[in-house]
Amino acid sequence: MLKSFALLCSCLVMLAACPDDEVVVAALCGDGFVDANEECDDGNSDPTDACDNACLSMGCGNGRIADGEDCDDGNIIDEDGCTSACVIGRCGDGILRLDLQAHQGGFEGCDDGNTDAGDGCNESCAVEACGNSVLDMGEGCDDGNTESGDGCRDDCVSEGCGNGVLEDGEACDDGNDEPGDDCTNSCQPAACGDGVLHQGEEQCDDGNISDLDACTSSCVAANCGDGHLRIDLAVGHDDYEACDPPGENCTQNCRLAACGDGEVNRGEDCDDGNIEPGDGCFQCRAEVVKLSMGSKHSCARKSNGSVYCWGHNNHGQVGGQGDFSARPRIVAALGETRHIASGAEHSCAVAENGRVWCWGRNNRGQLGSGSTDSSSEPVRVQNLDDVALVFAGAYHTCALQTDGTAWCWGYNQYGQLGNENRVQQIAPGRVIGVSSTINMAPGASHTCSVGNTGQVACWGRATHGQLGDGLPQQGLRSSAGLVVGLTSVAQASSGGHHTCVAGRNGQLACWGFGFFGQLGNDSFQNAARPVNVPAAGTVTHLSAGTNFTVVATTDGQVRCWGADLFGQCAQGSASSRRRAPVPVGGIEGVIEVAAGGEHACARNDQGKLYCWGNNNFGQLGLDDQVVRFTPVEVTRF
């Protein structure tokens, strides 16, 4: 106030001094009067208030950018480039600019105070809408118009397969680009032959519906046996097919069936991959690997385990129906076997599981079935398992278990079962006094066995010296007794009332009934002790028939002696008896022989079977009933 008062007084003084006709007052900032060149005059020179000391207004909107201002356009309007707070307008500040045209940069169609898309106003402050040329959230395209047919539909969905909209030319559109579902990437329904693997329904899809390649017309991978012949592979390829499906002339691996291809085809017993004889399979027929002869019938086991029998069948010993069979026929009910034996009128076999089956006459319990009923079909021997070998006498049967334990059953009037009694047995009983047995030889009324030490024991009837113990030829023994003078025996065979053994060195010895010369010692006398048969040669296999003996030797030849009335020794004509070995001609390479009642057979190393002797019931297997005095090959099985 004092300052103002002083100023006033000064003016009054000046007025007093001035002429009456002219008064001049100088304009001053701060004098409290807003002069023409002043925006304000607050009567002071304080620069920090609303009017600075140059009398200019302070604050946003004065057109001057002061400290703390981004801009100052001289107004306090928010809708231009500089807001009323002198902040540069920007998208997302919540202030809609109105000073620009749509074609100008910075134009805002909206401003919702954020830069988020999807809320109606996008991050560029353009109104979100199809046709705004901006790819907004949820739009597959935006070409600046709302027309369809130009690649972007009127709803901003890209035109084409996979957009989820069914369009012209599309049979389906599932909105994805997965090739393996029900709608393919070409918007056609998935189908076999479209070249797209339809998961869960197709194994393959090669783009065609041909059955001749790796993928069939049903989109299943081709394989041998599907009935479709592939033609896309060359011979030699693992999956090559020469035929399909497998059948009579087509193998299981779709090759043309041929003997020697290693696959058992229809009409073949076996196929070992070659056509060489002597290895168990020749010309795709299983070769005979074991022989056994009965009184008037014969049996053979083949390499595939099957058993064939032929000859007299009055008690079913051949198996099946009919009085006889002049040609071999399979014992179908058996399955695979590991060993066979033939008695006078019965037959037996060891199955692969170690059980024994027998068929034929059973009047003495020789079938071991627990009864005395005969059977033309195999019946199981009771209470006997784990059997390795079976042997048949005239009316009793014996077997060896794998541990060398011996068992016998059937006729026992002379103690031939070796169980220390003479009671007939219809089921197996253990032989007493023998162990670790490797071979057995049942005869008509006696039995012998070979132990693993090479010693021989016999029991049963002794009236012809058949026990070989050197004792008087009378009586019987119902338990095992050693044969004197034998220590290294490898095999034994008993006929009706005689026994022969071959040593490990191939030397032969025989004892027992000798009336027909069956002992081969150049005599017709009985022998209660073993007698050597040097003329037999070095023996590899032997078999004693009812009253004759046959052996095979190291040179593959066959020798025979004993009864020969029906050509048992194959000398071209009949002879009542022969007391020394004679050679059997017409066969070579023999590795097994078998002697029956009045006939014999031999098997050679080429898998061929030859038989000779009496044939009144077709026991030679030659499909007739003609006696043969020389060996004839059996070819009918």
C-alpha cells in the first residue's frame, strides 16, 4: 500500500507542474491497469503468480509451452492435438480427437482409454468392425470392404477350405487343417483312396482303390492270405506273391506250391526244403524211421510221427475196421508218436507226451487199459507216463520210462512180467530186479532186458533155454536173472522162444529154441547159454521173428537164418529151415530190419522200405496177398 501511495503522490506532483492543457501518464506493467500490450496486470512484479512480471498470463492455453507442458496450442480444448492439460493427444488417452480427417495420420474413430483390442475400439483407435481394413481380434481377414468372393468374406472370415464355413465346391468344412479326420484338407469327406490316412479307420491309403498293390481297395494293408494278388513286387522280395489265397497249389506264404519249398502243402506229409532221400522226408513224403512186425501184421512210424499199419486185423491190431488191409493205412487217432511196437495181435505206440497207447487183441490184458476188452482204436495204458520206449511180446507188453525204469503188463503164466508172481495184469506193474534199462526184448513167454552196463537179464519160461542162464531147460523164473557171459550188449531182440543180442562191437550171440536154426550157429539144437554167430558179420541192427532171425550189417547188407517155409529169408524159394546166416539180395544200404511171424521188412538209408515172406493177410503192404520170396519195395504210403 505504501508503494502505491508513493506512486500516486508522485503523479500528483507531476500534474501540478504540468501545463493545464496537456497531461501525460506512462503505462507500466504492475501498475494494476491492463494496458493494450498487456495480457494481465496484477499490480505486482511477482513472476510466480497467474500474471508474471511481464504482464503475461501464466498456464496451459496461453500458447506458450512452459515447463511441465508437452504442448500449448493457446486453447484449452481436449479434442485437438493438445489437450486442455497441455498434453499431446494420443490413442488410448480416452479423449477422442476431432481435428483430423479419416485419411490423416493420427485420426481416431474412437478412444476408449486403452489400447486393447477386442473391446470395440482397437489398439489404433479405430472402431473394430469387419471392413475397416484393420485385422481386428476374431477376424481371419479384413480387406477394407464387406464383399465376399475376393478372398475375404463379408464377415471377415478367410474364404477357403478349413474356415468352418461350407462354401461352393466344398462337401464339408470342419474348420481345421487336420488331414486324418472325417473332413480332409480339401474339404471332401474322408474316403479310402483319397490318399489321406483316416486315423482309426484305415490302415493305409495310397490314393487309389487298387487291390494289386500294398494297400487294398478297402485301405487295409495287403498280406498273404487276403485273397488279393499283389503285382507290385518282383520275385525275390520278402512279400512277393505268386498266388493268393493259399490253397492246394499255393503255399502259406503265397508262393506256388512245390515239393522242396520247405512248406508242407496239401498232399504233402512233409517238406524239409529239399528232395533228397534218406533224411526223413523224400519227395514230400515222410519216410519210415521205425518198423515193428506182429505175427501177421506190420506197422511203421514215419518221420512226422504218424503211424501206419497193415495186414491181419481180426482183433483190430491194424486199427480201424475190416479183417485185413493189404496196404498201409494211418492210425489216425494217434497223432504224433516217438516209438512203436507190435505183438502177436496187438500194437502200441508212445505219444509225444510220453503216454502209451495200444490197440488190437486184449484177451490177456496186453493193452494195459485196465480191462480185457479188445479195441480197434488206440486206448491209453493206465497209470504210466514219461515213457521213452515200448516193446511188445506175443501177449504181453513192456515199456521203459526215461529214467530207465521197466514196466510190463499182460499175460504172466510163466512169470514173463518179472514181478515175482504169475498173475495176469491188465495194467502196468514194475519189473523187479532191473534198473537203468536201455532196451527190452519180450518174446512169446519170456522177457529179456539190457542195462546201461551192457549186461543182460531174462525172466519167464525156461523150457527151451531162453533165459540164457545155463541152467537145465525146464521150469520158469518170475524175476530177473543175469545171462551168463555177456557184458557189453547194445541191443537185444526175442522171437517166439529165442533171443539174440548184438554187442557194442557188432558181434552177435543167440540162445534158446534152435529147432529151426534160428540161433544161427550152424545147428538145429537149443542153447541154454549164448552162442556166437560169427557168420552174421558185424551187426548194426537185429530182429528176431517167431522162428527166424534177421540182421543188418555194417556194409548195409541183410542176413537171415531159421524157418524159411514162406520165404522169410528171401532166397528166391522156400526152404523148411536154415541153420546159418544167408545173405538177402536185392537191397542195399539197410539200416533197420524187422521180423514178424513169417515175414520180414527192411529200411535203407534212402528211406525206402522193402518186405518179403508170407503175405496171406497183406502183411507185406503190397496191396495184394501174394507170398514174396525176394524183397519188394513198399510204395503205397
